[in-house]
Amino acid sequence: MNYKAYIAKKLNVSVDLIETPPNPDMGDFALPCFKLAKEFRKAPPMIAQELADKLQNEGSDPLFSEVQVAGGYLNFFLDKSRVAEEVLGEVKAKGESFGTSDEGAGKKVLVEFSSPNIAKPFHIGHLVSTAVGSSIERIYKALGYDTVKINHIGDWGTQFGKLISAYKRWGKPEDIKKDPINELLKIYVKFHEEAEKDPSLEEEGREYFRLLEEGDDEITSLWQFFVQESLKEFNRMYNMLGISFDSYAGESFYTDKMPAIVKDLQDKNILEESDGAQVVRFEDENIPPCIIIKSNGTTIYATRDIAAAVYRKEHYDFHKNIYVVGTPQALHFKQVFGTLEKMGHSWASDCVHVGFGYVRFPDKSMSTRHGDVIFLEDVLNEAVAKTKDIIKDSPTCKIIDDIDEVSRKIGVGAVLFAFLKNGRERDIIFTWKDMLDFEGESGPYAQYSYARGRSILRKADASDISYENADFGLLTSKDEYALIKVINRYGDVIREAAEKYEPCVVTRYIIELAQHFNKFYNNCNIMKTEGELQKARLALVDAACSCLKTALNLIGVDVVEQM
Ligand code: ARG
């Protein structure tokens, strides 16, 4: 129920003016009349009084138990029974689609995320991009948008010529199959060491890249082998996270689309020569020129991104084209979007760079190792192992059916939750202690709250207590009402998260929901309550669990029934 909108309409004011007082003793909602003073040419308390009188004259509204004038504020107290009936009635009717909407129907939103580089380590930034991007995609989907998940794999560039040269000299297929990324990295590093001594190697590398660009059979199949083996490794990580993609069209996919882009730039007279390179210049002095063709005639990363954006518009006709890539690449995207705009593509403004900060590891055990693939899989595996240690000692351990599966969901969930807990532009401080704190603001805490709720519902079921026709109107105590109001905010939360491209809006909501749920759970002894009130409370547990489950799903975290 959108009570803010209801009140705003009744008062004939903008919905943005309606506030939620910090303290519920001051009402469920309030209209501060200060902003209206100018328009009405009256003192705020007077405006509040007049609005209150007007409402009274219109006759009583059963939604309001009290409308109070307090200084320049008009405070609204809602009828608790009615709110409980409406909100829980809606949850019951909509089930797990509660909070979702179809406002995005018919609109395509592309979310590009993860985008690791072939033959290079999947570093921590790629993991954060994976967590943030996957969540943003789920959030948009919940609003009815038609979403497409794109993994813009880094699989093209002059470095592949060098890699092929290195492979031909020192590579062994068996070793690479065993540990692709590390082996490829090893020979790539060796190439650079050797090239210092023998500069002709660089020339050889360039030649192989030229052959690759020409589509030479042997060279292309070597490159394909590298791509395949790297993807296998990346997919292990994606499987563990429960993440999939709709498209793996990486940089190489756009190679044959670049000549047309370059021609278009030339035809439109946007390219300028600069030290032998072809660049696009911007009026804004803070944006350095975007290089399109290097002085040696090859195209670069930015050129491929321009071709990719144009292709995506033609192929998908997107409503929004979102790039989840670390903040250090902010300038790159400004240049790319700026070039698209200069090309006359009005849809350049529908392209959005969603950046994120660095991850810091204060735990010594982690900072000594480097951000390679092993390391990241280690983080996930260690999170799962640590979780298993914790729950093995818990009193409920005996009843858990599959402790490995439960540990996996909690461990992986804890990592995702830690990545998505704070505003994405802020650095992420990653510590085992916070991440696995079952009582703090963590994934396990949220999952535990859910499992706790589900356990009591199972108990009720075993005692043949049915809450199917519960009377929600009985739920008017402080803790019950506070929880119901949090549940009611869920739809607004999804919308705000989408608008800001911020999964943390959902993560913070999950913490708030879990905290209110636990307060209610601890203060209202549900199994000792009797009769109709017990049934109503069970129905509230059910609603809170359903909301927790779908909210956790929006950040990619699975719930567990027992832990
Ligand atoms: N592969 C790049 C990297 O690891 C990220 C790609 C970002 N996406 C893009 N369309 N440029 O830095």
C-alpha cells in the first residue's frame, strides 16, 4: 500500500513532501508545512491547522486514527488494524511477487558485468562487478524490465599476439589444461622478460596479432583454445555464485564492426589527427581526447566499446545500457559516451557507467596473497569452510539435512552480502569477523532470521495449527506494527535501488527487516500465544519470511530452511 501517495492526494500536495517521522510517536507519516509557507503566504502552523480542518470537514477517513497538528507539522497516525489487514492481505495475495511491479514492461535493460580478461587473473574487481551487476539485473527484472546479462570478455588486443608467440616458444598444452590462467600468465610474463633482452620478440608478437586479425586458421584456433580454457575456469566461479549470462559477446566480437564505426567518425568529421593517432576531442577540458586509432594503425579498447554500444542499440534497442565496471574506468566511459554523443546518437544518455570502489583486506592472512583466480576461489571456499565450522557447533546442527549445501549457501551469501552492504562507490573493507558475524549486519544474520521464522512455521504445521484464515487486524502491538510497516516499504526499496543503481539499498533494507523481525519474534512468544492471535502472528512470520527471501534473492543470496 502506498500510504504516502494516498495522503498526498488527499491533501493535494506533492508526494515528495510527505515524510516518515524518525520517531513513530510523532505519527506514521507527516507533512512538514514549511515548504508550503511561501506558496500559501501563511505561517506553517496555520497551514497545518487549516489542512487538518479541511480533512475534518470532508468527513472521517477510516484509515486515520488521528490527525494531529504539532507546530508546523501535520502528523498522521494510521489505524493499525487496517494497515495490518491491507499490507498482509497484499502479501498473501501476491506471494513472492509482493513488492515487484510491471512498470518496466516492454523495456529492455542491458546489464554488462564481470567482464574478466582471457588468460589473465579474474581479480577482485571482477568479483565485485559480478556481485553488483548481477544484483542490479535482478532489481530491474523485479520491476518488470526485460533484462539482458552481458559478459564483455576481454578477449582481444595486441597482448594476444604476444601470448601466442610465448605459447609457441614455451607453452605445453597439458600444463595449460591443468591450470590455464596461471600457466598462460607464466609464459606471458616470461615473454616480457625475454623481450627485454631480445626486442625482436615484440615484432614477432605484433606479427601474430596481425595474423589473428586476418583470421589465420592456426593462430585463430590457438586463440580459441585460450578463450575456451579461461572460460572454463571463470565458469567454475560463476557456478559457485549461481550466476549466468545471456551473452558472452566480448571485445573480439566487435572487431569486424569497427571499420564501419571508423568510417562513420570520418564521414562526420569528428576524427582529428594527433601525433599520428586519430582522436576525438572534447570541448570539456577535463576530458582528454579519446584515441580511436593508434599511430600504428590499430584500434583500441575504446574503439571496441563504441562499436559495442552501437551494435547493442541496433541489436537490442535498449532502454538502458548499464556498465558495471570499477570507478578507475570512469574517464574511459566519459570518453566513449561523449564520442557516441558527438556521432549524433541521442541514446548516448541511456548509457550508464555504474562504478565501484576498491576492496581492502585488513586481515593479514589475505593481504599477503595476490588477487589471482586461486585467491578468489579460496575466498569463497574459505568462507564456506568457516561457515561449516560455525554451524557444526550450533545446537541446531543435528537437524540440518545437508550441512555442506547449507554451508555453501551461507558462506557464499556472506561474501556477496559483504560486497553489497555499503554504497558501491565506497571502498569495501573485507574481514572474516564482520562477514561471518551471525549477530551483526551480515548475510548469515539475515539467513538465520529467515531460518528461525521457517522453523516456527514448521512447528505450527506439525501441531496442526493453520493460519490460513488468520485475522491480520489483531496485529496492533508496537513490534508487530513496526514490522508490518517495514514489510510495506519493500516495493519502494526496489524502486529506489534501481533508480540509484545501488544494491546496498536492498541490503540495508534486509538488515532492517531482519532486525524488526527478530524484535517481534523475541517479544511476542508465538508458540505460547493462543487462539486467533497466535494464528495472526504466524501469518506475520510467514509474510516476513517471504519478504526476506525475495529481498535476499535480489542480492543473489539463497535462503536456507535450517541452520
Ligand atoms: N575487461 C575489462 C577489465 O578487466 C573490463 C571491461 C569493462 N567493460 C567495457 N565495456 N569496457 O578491465
